[in-house]
Amino acid sequence: QQQVKQSPQSLIVQKGGISIINCAYENTAFDYFPWYQQFPGKGPALLIAIRPDVSEKKEGRFTISFNKSAKQFSLHIMDSQPGDSATYFCAVTSGTYKYIFGTGTRLKVLA
Amino acid sequence: GAGVSQTPSNKVTEKGKYVELRCDPISGHTALYWYRQSLGQGPEFLIYFQGTGAADDSGLPNDRFFAVRPEGSVSTLKIQRTERGDSAVYLCASSWGAGKETQYFGPGTRLLVL
């Protein structure tokens, strides 16, 4: 049973556009929701994370929106740049070390 | 400062052989994790160390997989009698502690079993 569902699988966005990636989860015990960015040949790197006591968190061009009642959270990349082209993973955890990752979204930003 | 390092970066082996994958965590990080990432998938948890002990090895797929961290720093993931299905990228991560501390990932070891 997949504990976190990520969509879309791939995304193509024009430079300057907004990239939106969504994740949905079932277990209401999850209480930490990070997003990781992974470039080819590299390990995942933490981009931004949110806890369920807030509905939105913004860091530069990256924003997480969190909907606790719908059990969904999303990553918004504003003013998308070709350098943002990477694979993005959402993850969930319930106060433990064991991250459960989504299946990833391959983002391509066209110049 | 130096990040998490993993060696080798690539490993090709034959079915049935034994392999060891090494992870050097960020200095001072007490928690260390191993994940496995299959092609087109997100990382899957394998094992977690707090200090020298394996606090949770529930993600290890079977008894052919074993990991150690004898001095609480470097860790080695060992795979016996490798199978083609073991081919994946093996990622190591470390953090200051457990719980919701940020996990910092290494670049991974790409294992190919022929």
C-alpha cells in the first residue's frame, strides 16, 4: 500500500512559469513533510519542509502549501528556471527517522 | 564542511558475489541511515543507526543484507550472494540526531548485478 502518492510523474514548464507538484497521504499520524530535490547522479537534497501546524511555508521561490483536512501538500516553484530541472520527491514521517518518499516528479524547465 | 561521502560511486558485480558499500557521514552526526533507490522510484528505508547500534533494521529486504557501524562513524552495507534484483542506487544519509532532524544524503553507490 502506497503511503504517499505523488503527481504528476513528469512536468514540463516554460521558464518563468509556476511548477506545481502534489502529494497526498493517508496516515494522519504523519507530522513532518519535507521536499527533496535530486539532480542526476546526486543524492537528494532537502529543499523545504513543513509541519502540520501551518498551512503554508515560503522560502525564496519555493512554497509548500499544506491542507491538513484533505491530507495533501504541494510544492510550488515560482519563476521556474532551467536550473530547477531535477527530480522532486515529497516525503512524510510520523516523528521518526523513517522517511517515506513519493515516487518522484521529473521537472523540466524550458529555456 | 564535507558532506556525506560514499564509496565506490559505481559497483558492477556478478550474480552470487559479495559486495560492501561504504558511507562516511558528516562529522558529528550520530544518526546514519541507508536507503535503496530503484530506477524511477523514491528512496526506500533500509536501516537506521544511532551511534554504533542498529536501532531499526526493519527495511532490510532479507538476511543477505547486513550493515555495521562499529565506531559510530563510518558504516558499511554488506550484501551477500547478490541477485540481479539488488541492482539499485544505495543512498546513505546522516543527521545530528533522530526524529525530525534533517537528513543529509550522500551521492549514492550505483550497484549493478550482472
